[in-house]
Amino acid sequence: QVQLVESGGGLVQPGGSLRLSCAASGSGFSLSALGWYRQAPGKQRELAARITSGGGTDYADSVKGRFTISRDNAKNTVYLQMNSLKPEDTAVYYCNAVLLKSYWGQGTQVTVSS
């Protein structure tokens, strides 16, 4: 069983930065594929970024060049560094881990507004 807890969301002005963290408990973290998804009001949940167990990364076109996903297996934590934030990045951000099955965190709100 894997439990995920996100943190780091909040209110930021356009052009600002935030770093999201997702701490995992349970075994198998280093073997897991990890991802950050987001869901804006009235829209479907979508992938923002993901990272494989080997460190390979993939990003949605809308966040390429602005967001960076990374992982620290020693700390059982995955991060999402978000720079040059735009109002359209406003959403609830969810951490996801896949190891035989898919696990989700509870989400953290990111609001980009002046």
C-alpha cells in the first residue's frame, strides 16, 4: 500500500513560481512511475508531468519549458517545480504513483491570479 501526501500549493501572481512536493509512505517508491496531474474547474484531470523509475521525464505541451519534475528516492518524494506560472495553470494538482496499481494523493490547490 502506498500513501501520497502533496504540499506546496497556494496563491501566486502570474509569472511567479511554486514548488510542489509529494511525500510517499510504503514500499516500492523507487520502482514506481510518478506523475503530477491537474484538474481545473469544469475540466477533466490531465497529465502535467511524469517521471519513470529510471528518471525519464515527459511533459504536457502546455507546461514544457516552465515545469520540472524530479524525484528523490532517498526521501520518497517527488517534486514539481513550476515557473512562469499563468492563470491557466490554476487547478488542483494531484500526485500519482504507479506500482502494480495506481495511487493518488488528496490534491493541493494552485491558484495563479493577480
